Amino acid sequence: MAKLSTAPKQGVARYINAWTGLAFMTVTLGSIMYWYQNFKMERNRRISVKTVGKSRLGGSWTLVDQNGNVKTSLDYQGQYQLLYFGFTFCPEICPTELKKLSKIVNNLDKEVDPKLITPIFISLDPWRDSVEQIGTYVKQFNKRFTGLTGTPGQCEEIAKKFRVYSTTNRNANSDEEDYIVDHSIWIYLMDKEGKFLDVFGVDKDAEDITKVIKKHLILRQDIKLSIWAELKSFMKNEF
């Protein structure tokens, strides 16, 4: 007795399996895209919540850079700013923090366009920190640094806007230049609109600060990740 051919049945089975697999892939891909869209909405919500919850630090200001050019807060729109307040005659703390800031900048320059981030040193000692003095000083640490100084009134105003503590034993009635400026020690991160994002103290090293800044840039999509890398970071609650 002749055997019946199973070829038609096998062909139908393969056809069904192919369509089943395609349907499964379609559903899976659709689920992933739906999840990813929800992820982006949640990410944007977190940005909004964090921004609203930040202290009102910063504001408009006018100073002079190391080249003698008048600079205002508006000149840095479109760039993230890393701000450090200090004075060029600082014996130890400022050099240590500026070396740290230089490492942070070098780390970030490997990840993003250097034009996206501007490191700025702001003087709390306008009596001694002339344009020439501050220019010579910042070059010792990183050629990317911008140095800003101004009149005593201008420097005091910007310090207040960033809630920087600063005091000096300088005698206003004397030309004596041997005095100390005592001040708080923070590195401020401002966003591309000049709004406060984060602040870092002496307890954080360059690597720790770099990681936090990168998270801010990833959140705002100034550092691009793959979908999978974004989802992985999100699931770890890194954002």
C-alpha cells in the first residue's frame, strides 16, 4: 500500500510556525516600544520634578573675563556651566579644587563636545584679582577655564545669588595686600538655560562628580545612549 505524502502537512506547519513567530515578534516589539515611550515620559517627568525642586540659586550677573571682555550670564546660554568661587591668592583649597575641576572637564571632554560645557572660576577677591592676574592663574590648571572678576559690588552680588559664604580680614583703609579670604567650597552645575542643577562639595572626587554630571546630560539627551542602555539605567533607578 502506497504511503501518503506528508509534504503538504509539513508545508502548512512551517507556514503556521512562521506566521506565529512573526506575530510574536510584532507583539514583543510593540510592547518594547510602548514601554520605551512610557520610559521617556517618566524620564521627562523626573527632570521636571527635579528642576522644580531645586533651590533658587543663580540669576543674572555681569563680570569681566581674563581677556578683559565684559561677560554676562546670557553669554553662556546653550552651555552647561561648572562654576567655582575662590581667589587667586588662595594657598591650598582653591588649587586643590581647581585641579579636581580640571579632571572633571577632561573626563567630560571624552564624552561630549567641549563647547557644551564651560568651566568658570569666579573671583571673591576683586581687590587683588585683576584681569591679568586671573588670566595667568586659570591657565595654570586648564586652558579651557574661563576666569571672571569684576568690581567689589559685582563680585559680592553674584556670590549672594549663589549663596556663597565669603569673608575677609582685609583692611579697607589700607593698601596692604596680605590678607585671607575665607569662603565656602562648592562646584556648581548649571544647565543650558543658566538654571541650577547640582552642587558638589569637597567630599566628592572628580570621578564621582563626572558620573553625576553624565547622568544629568543623559537625562537631557546631551549624551546619547542606546535604547537598551537607557532602559538598563532606568531600571537601576540611575535616573
